[in-house]
Amino acid sequence: MIRDPIPWPNGARCAAAITFDMDADSSVHLNHPDTADTKLCATTMMRYDADVAMPRLIEVFKRFGLRQTFFIPGWCVERYAEAVKAAVDDGHEIAHHGYLHEKPNLLSDSEELRVLRLGIEAIRNATGRRPRGYRAPSYAFSKRSLSYLVDEGFDYDSSLLGSDIPYLVANDKGSLVEIPIDTTMDDWTQYMCFRELGYMLPIASPARAMEVFRAEFDAAWKYGGMWMPVWHPFVSGRLARCDAMIELIEYMLDKGGVWFATTEEISTHARKCIADKTWKPRTDILPLYNSPIPELRLISDQAAE
């Protein structure tokens, strides 16, 4: 089923990276700059990320002996330093996720680079090292993003949806390991409903959400793939959902043959396999398109005739 399977460490059947995007209330301020201070209910919901869910999740991971990856906007790294320090002290990876959760493909060239560097500096100050990985807020990777990330010394990205396992994205400046996402594995689509912020998705029960996540895991385990949820502490860190997550982790551990890793560890492993020629990944040259396709103009011209 997977045409270019990657050999996982120690003969593991699949890799698993439980990633969390800790956005806290950054997007409230970004999207509602003039009224964010009046949105107390929304802000308390989002701040649950750092105040309640992060300590809970860190404790859960400690119980299982797991080190995972938190993608955090730079502003949140600065604002919620205690939560970030607790994650770092327990060996978790802190990766880049913008500064105020800005969408890079809506920014100018200079704005995107400025935001990228602000996030880098915030993480470096908090952790003592520059981030190695990046996930674009809202997965909004731009045509410039790859070049900027290569120039700034990043090793991997986790914003795109192009495969079931790692692959490479490259241009004339260099390449990154792409640790691909799948929106099926995003908890937002399962749980997020909040009228004031315009999110009105039907709320699934934790059992229903875990049915989806578990099916994806079983397929990854069967075919040698990679299982990587994109969860948010204030969403999946709530009591019933966190409890269901614990049961899912127990199921995965009982099944065996699972390599739990940070996304940085997965990227490092992919680079090693490329170097020792035990794996040849697919490479996508970016950007995929430099402009709107000419066929659009052809259709428009024909319609005008």
C-alpha cells in the first residue's frame, strides 16, 4: 500500500508522534485585535491550554515515559513561560508555530520573515536552542516558506498533506523533511464548537473521535505508516477527551511494535535512512505552481466569446 516504505527503528511496525499545537489565546488577539479584551469567555477557553491542559498532558506523558512535540506560537512561548518550561524540563520538543498564529500565505514577504524570526527568537530564549521544526498556523504554508525555513536552518516541516510517511520538499536553496499531517487526525474537526469565534462544528463524543483516530493508527500499524494526530491542549486536554486519549495510548502500547517519537526524532531518522541508502523518499519541488494555471485564462476567454 505504501510504495516507498521507510524502515522504522528496531523493526517497529509504525511511528507515532502525538503532536499538540498550543495556541492559547494568540488567535483571539490576532483575529479580533480591537475587541479581544472584551472576549473573556473565549479567552478563558483558550487559556485552558496553558493553565490546565499542559500540566495534565505533561503528567500523562510522564506516566507513559513518552517525549512528544508541542508546536507553539512565539507569543505563547513568551506569555506562558511556565507551561513551556515544564514541557522542556520533561524532555519534550518545542517547535515553531508562528508568532501570533498568523497565516503565512496571507502575509507579505517581509511580514512572513519577520514573524518567523520572532518565533525563532522566542523559542531560543525559552529553550536555549533554535527550533528544528515548523508547522504553519492553520497549515497555511506559503510559496516562500520553504526558502525562509531553509535559510533559517530548519530541518523539517509539518504543514503539508502529501503522504502517509515522511518525504522531502525541496527547491534550489535546499530541502526539508516533510512530516505530513492529515486533517482527519485534527481534533478541531471532532470537537470544536464555539459560537463567539465562529466555530460551529458538530461535537463528537470522545468515543467517536477515538474511533477515527484508532482506525488511522491501525492502518498505519498494518502498512508501516506514520500516525500523527494534530491536537490542541484546550480541546483534547479536557477531562473526558484526555481520558479517552489515555485509553488509546494504552491500546497502542499493548499492540506493540510502535516507535513513539518527537517529530524532530522522526526527521533525524529519515535523514539517517537517506544517508545510509536504506530508504529513498519521494521529493516534491516547491512551489508546486508559480502562478494561476493558464487553463483558467483559456476557460475565461472562451466564456467571454
